[in-house]
Amino acid sequence: MEREEFLSKLGIGALAVCMGCSMVACSKSGNANPSNNNVNTPPAGTTFSVDLGSSLTAVGDSKISNGIILVRIASGNAISSFTAVQVACTHEGTAINYNNSQGLFICPLHGSEFSKSGALIQGPATTSLKQYTVAIAGSTLTVTV
Ligand code: FES
């Protein structure tokens, strides 16, 4: 049985199938709702570990994993030497970058800017990035959502 014949027997036309496809595509596109940045944040329980002996050795170094961007913002291995925020911009979900010379997270798509702690500085985004807890044990840094 051909697909078209099968769908016809079910009473589903090609238009309905296409509408379903486009509706799925819309729901997976970026977060166009700036009032709800939960859409672009990693799920609770997400962790991200880094060996500080070999990673993030220079101020400004960053690493992205599991929807989180982790950045060394100062020398030493104190918790305050690092910041971790959601990597998805709260405007439309584009991955942000850390600009070390400006000390800001900047979205490359429309230019929203966020502080080291993720606070909104400049739109078009209207909400801050979520910041996550950093813990250090020995030479292992772990970010927990
Ligand atoms: S996606 Fe528009 S400013 Fe980031």
C-alpha cells in the first residue's frame, strides 16, 4: 500500500500531514517569547565537570556543554574565578559568546549583552540569563543546574 493511499484510507490528506510538519518545526525553532527563558535552559539535574588542570587555564577561556557556558573570569581556582550561565540567548536562543575584553556575554545574532552573572545589560533580549552554581573539589570544577 502506497503512503498516499494509506493516508487517504485514514482520512488524512496531504495538507494535514504538511500542517503537522510545520507545526512541529515551529515548536522547535528558537524561543521567540522573551518572557520565558525556561525554554532554552538545561533541565534540572544537568551537570558539567571540567578538570582545571587542563581546561580553562587562562582568564577568558570558556567551555560549552549541556546548554551551559562556563568561563574563567579571574585567575586562581576559587569559585569566584568562574561563572556559568545558560548558553542560549533569552531572545531567540542563539548561543552566546563571552567577550573577555568587555567582560560581557554577547549574543552574535542581534547583539544582546549580559553581565558576567548573566544580568541583562542590553536588548533586544528582555530577560537575564540563568546563572548556575559552581563547585570545586580538588582540580575538578562542577556546574550543577
Ligand atoms: S537571539 Fe536575538 S539577541 Fe540573541
